[in-house]
Amino acid sequence: MAEGSAETFGERPLVRRIQDVLRERIRSGELSPGEKLASMRRLADDFDCSLGIVKQAVNTLVAQGFLRSSPRRGVYVADTTPAAKEILIVLPHLEIERLHLALTGVRRALRHTGYRISIHAQADTEDEEIPAYLTSSQIAGVLVLLPSRGDRETVLAAASGAALPTVVVDIAARIKGIDTVLIDPIETSRLGIQHLLAIGHKKMGLIVPVEDARTITGIENDVLESVRRQGMPADRIIPVHVERAREDYEQAWSRAQEKTEALLAEHGDITAVIGIGPQMTLGAALGVRATGRDIPKDCSVLGLLGDSSALQSFSPPITIFDNPLVDTCEHATIRLLGRIDGYDAAPGQIKLSAKFVERESIGPAPQ
């Protein structure tokens, strides 16, 4: 191959590929601490690329702590690679309060372990190359929260290729061969609906966010099917869709309020409104109040899958069925620590039960 003509490997720069190969040889022990690396020219021949590309890859690995350069003597595998003491957390776009809960669970598990938290907020791209932040020798393991399709195709593939222990917190068992701790929106929603039916509500609205590909787009179909399988009357639940586009995320509650008002104007016999997520729930509560109905005397309001200070301080405070995000992330981190320590059982799944937080916004259906 001609000099300078091998700057890409498929869709990825060849320099990245060389880094990955050398890094994996070091991590696997194929290249031992203190061992001298082959000459730059020999590596260029091995990888069939230019000398400049090899030098760029090697210099990066020196900066990351995998290699050390000795003037006039050559490049060696680091004698003692610094102990990897960082847990990398790849975050989705979550409400700040939900992020706080997730990190609370992580910190609980990491107490007294000496591990630090490194946070990366993953961009919404599905064609990102293998992320550079996964190349640090300091990373001991990776925790991915609610991965998008792009995350699954880049972050998880890169973590696997780098032999990094990885655990995912997700809403469904969508990834084979990876430890997963599940947040189950369907079961949580079913429990909330079941609770309202049990106290006499015969018709209710379901305020559903759309344009949220990471989490709960289309959830109403799964919820209604789950309700039917339990023998409950799914035809009593009227779903309403609310756009929750990211570029205007903060106004989602306002759109949910408008949709709730319209729903109650069309269906005056609704006695309960359910919001999926804190933004939808807040909008539902504001919509009910805007129609002049008393909460919960005339119409109950129930939140699913997410609490917030706005729901807690609303008058009356909003009852929720929530996934235990703190416990979920704590379990996921404990599982990750086990992987780091060499726990080698087959990857599995953990599903935690929903949490009922009873406040004052629901009551028996009005007679």
C-alpha cells in the first residue's frame, strides 16, 4: 500500500484501529509490562500503513499511559499501568432530578471502594466512531444508562472490544451478552392502572410522550396489551399523545396541559388522568385544575415512571408509581464491581419491583 494511502480502515481512521489492536494486546497480556514495542517501521509494515499513522497511534497510547517512550531506546509497554480507578457512566438525556437519583445509587455502591465516577453525556448520533473516552487506561468499567440505538452500536461495541466490564440500565432486555438491570415501564404502568381500577375508576386518560426514542415511545400499546392480559378493561383507558421534542423539552408539560384540557372537554366522564413521566404528569395535573375540577374529589391524577420536586410540591402532592431508580442504579453498579473483580458468571438480568409513593392526588372515583 502506498505511503499515506491507508488513513482509514473501513469507516474508521486506521490510527484508531492500530490503537485498539495495541491496547487490546496490552490488556490481554500479549504484550507484557516492560516489553519493548516493535519498531515504528516494523509496525507500519505490519499494519500496511504510513509511518506517520503509526507514530500518531503510538503517541496517543503513550499519553494514555499504556506505553512509555524512552529517548534513543524505543517505546515500551508501561511497567506498571496505573490502576484503573474510574467508573465511566454514559448518560442519556434525563431530567436533572432523575440524573441526581441515578448518580445517588451509583455513589451508594461505590462508597469505600476508592473508585471515582467519570461522566460522559452521550450525543444523539448513531454514526459516531468508537468513542475516544473509552480509551483511557484509568477506566475500570462502564455503566450505560438507557442506551439509544446509537449507544448500543458504538459505546457497547467499543466497551466490548476494549474488554471493559459493562453493565446496562435499560427499559427492556434488548442487548444480548450484556449484564442488564431493567427498569420495567410496562409493569409499573400496569400496577398504576390496576390501582385506579380497584378504587372504582371506570374511565381514565393516559398522557403519553412521543418523540422520545430512548425511552417510552409507543408505550401505550404495550401498556394496554398488558392490561388486557390481566383481564382488565383496556377500553376504559384513552391514550393521548404529546410531542416531547428535545429541542423544546422544557415546554413538554405545557403541551401536556393543553392535551389534558382537550381530553376532559371531550370525555367529561373521565375520573382519573395518568401521566407517563414527570413532565406529562405535571401537565396532566395542571390540565385537570384548569378545567375547574378538584383533585382528587372530581378527578384523580397519578404519575408513572418518574418523580420530581414539582410533583411533590403540587397542591395536592401527586401520587406516583415509580421505578426505584436509586436502587436500580445501585444494583447495576454492584453488578459492575463484581465484573471488575472477576465475577465470571454468564451475563444476566435483574428486574426490580415498582415503588408506590402515596400522596394526596388520588381517591375513589366520584359517585
